[in-house]
Amino acid sequence: MSLTILGYVVTEEIANNSIFLYEPNIIKELPDLLDPERKVNWELRTAAVHALDGLGRYKNRFQEVLSGLNVSANHGVITFIFKKMQNCMEEGKELDFPHEFIEGLFSLISYLVTNNAGGNALISSGTVQTFVRFLQNKNEKFLKLNTKCLIVLDNLIYGFPTAFNIFCGAEGIVELVKRIEYEIEEVVKMREQEGNQPNERMQMIKASLKIMLHMMQTNGTAEGMRNLIDSSLPKSVNLIFKNSKVFESNIYSLGVDIFATFIHNEPTMLNVLQELKIPQSLLDTVEEGIMNSVEVLNSLPHAFSAICLNNNGLNMLIERKPMKHFLKIFTRREYLNSLGERVDMPVILGNAIDELIRHQPSLKQGIFESILEMLDDIERANEELRERRKEDSEQVKFDYNFESEKREVLAASIMTQYIENISKFLEGIFQHHPHCNYFIEIGGMNKLMKMYSQSTLPYDFASSSSSYALSHLIRLIGEIEPNIIAPCVFNE
């Protein structure tokens, strides 16, 4: 293991003088320890894998690692190990390799993929075809192994165009779609039986959907995926939406992204998806409550945009008003962490809604009505925080404690975060001046100015980032309509 650590923390020059000067053939000798036919204990094999991983980090030693492992040959050490794994999987017995060794092996392979020579060598050895065969085995014992294989496949296909062609030639897309269908149905079935979901299965679904999404979004893959709409993938996505409470937020967001990508890649696909009632299922999940995840928040506006690409979808969005539910994230305490995970997250969401309105002007009225409701909701949030603070102050009269003081500070902090997020969100929308004018016409400016008079604001609000965000927004509006803005500012 010392060789592994050496590769991570010591420069190549020092390693040359301290190791390779005395052991010039060490990289060539280490792969011999990995040969499954040799009688070497697994601790030593695992250490050898990690050592190769560490020493391969040196730029001038990477090729030695590839040559020593004979990665590009279909009779190399790594290929031989994969064949042994495949035999175990086909026989349905436990793998002959301990968990630590497999972890080390895939760590090494993941690093090889990051280099052009390493990735091409793995492709030449038939790794893609081998992993496709792994996918066909649905035994729960191999879920973790298959997940690791999918992650490597994702990196190979995403980084090397030839890997995608090989993947398609090996019926990889067909097998992947089948596996997604199987795993999702298993999760739903377990839910009906009130059983616990193994974490490995969720990770498997996540990895499967991620590689599928990457292939759908990559240029040059359209020909290989043209029949995807006729597969079971849309139905699998629909199952995720219908059982959204069962799946993790990252799986749900991947489902949303796949749904939107289907349509953006080929708008005529929306008719097919509507026949399967997938847009309806998605909007149902929005009305039930938006998952608290930055990935979900980021993906939903693109899905709304996709649904609008035909008249039926547009009418559905106008009728069901999903934006009314979506904008509640800005006045709900539980979403503060997700919105704060990225500094520019509210602005990104604002830009997405701005683009949606510009492409679909008929949604403008409904969206701005929802924005006004959001601003009114600030009043409700302020009242709730004020009542909570009032209860705490009553308690202080009889029994002073620091918890009450903490809650008062917390209430002020929550309100300032609401104001900052809303200000940045509206800033993203108002980059398009006609939207700003419309906001003023419907009386939005008066509601916006009321933010300054919320009773739960802290005494130093004027020097906070929230105050700056709000004043910056008002200045942005003022540059467009100064004659209208000035009376609103002075009256408030």
C-alpha cells in the first residue's frame, strides 16, 4: 500500500530516485500477482491493484502500466479476471474475488478510462461487450458489480465515440432498456409487498438512467437510438413518475431529464408520450409536492418547456398551472438548502422560466399570476414567523432561555433568505424587458416593495446580501420604467 500512497503524494522525480532507480521493473512485475491462476493471497493481489493504480498516476509510467497489464489484448490480465467473473455470474455462485479486490480493480479501470490510451485499450480488449453480457444477469448478488460496470461504460461511451458503436453492435441499448424496466418494476413490486428496497438496486437504476441520458444527449448517437421511443423506456419513466415517492430524488430527476430529452431531440415524440399519459403523470407529481433536490428543481422547467411543444401540451399546462406549485419552493423553509446549494440557482431558474415565457407567450399571464401569489405568500410566511416569535417572547417573560433567542434569529434569517432567493429569481426573468413591463402593469411593484416592511426582518437587513439582491432588482426595474418606479418607492 505504500506504493499506492507514493503515487498520490510524491512527485514523479522523487519516485524515480527513491523507487524506480532501484526497482526499474516493479511495474512489469506487479501484474503477475493479479493472475487468478497463481496462488497468491488476496491481500497481496489487492495491494498490487492499488499499487498499479497509484503508480499509473505518473505521466511517464502510465504506458508501462498498460503494457504490464496487457490491457488492449483479449487475453490480458484484466480481461481474464472479467471472464472469471462472468463464469461465476452464469453459474449463479458468489464471485471468486473479495470485495476489496473488486473495489481496487474498478478504481484502476476508472482511472485508465480517463486517458485516451487507456480507454482505447479497454475498448480493444472487448470490455464493452463483456459488460453488456454482465447486464443480462439479473441476480441481486451482482447488483453492485453491474453498477460499477455501468459507470465505466458511461465514461467509455461518453468519451470515446467508437465505444458507442460497439455498444450498439452488442445490443447494449436493448439490454440496458430491459434492465431498466426490470429493476424499476422490481422496486414497484417490492413497494406493493411493503418490502425494503436494497440500496444497491437504487444505485443500479441511477447508473442505468444516467448512461441512457448521456447517450441521448450526445451528438452522433441519434441513429443508434432512433427506435428508443418504441421500447419500454417511456413506460419505465412513467412508472417512476407514478411511484415518485418510492424512488430517490436523483432517480426522479433523471426520469424528468430523459422525458424532456425525448421531446427536445424529436418534438413529434410528444404525441406518443401523451398517448401513454406520461406528461400527465409528471404534472401529477408536481401537484403532489416537488421533491426537495437541486437536480429536480433544475430539471422541471425544461420538462415544462418540452410539454408545450404541441397544442395539447400547451393547453394542459395552461389548465393545470404547474408553475403555481413550482414557485412555492421560494417561500417554503424546507427548500432553502436546495436553493442555496448553488449561489446562482435562483437566477438559473429565473432564466429558464424567462425562456419558457418567450417561447410560449400564452403562458405569460398564468406564470405572472403565480409570481404575484408567491409575493403574497411572503406575507403569510412573515405572519407564521412572527407568531412563532411572539410565542417565544411570551415564554421569555416567565422563563428566559437562549433557545428563544436562537429562534428569533432563525426567523429573521429565514425571511432574508426568502427575499434573496425571490429577488434573484425575478432578476433572471426580468432580463427580458417586456416581462418587466408586464410585471409593473399588473401591480407587482407594490407587492415587491412590501418586502422591506416585513416585521421579521433583522435590524441589520440593510447591510445584508438579501437587501443588496432586492435593491439590485429594483434598480434593474427602475432603469426600464423610472417614472412608474419612483412613486412606488416613495410611497412605501
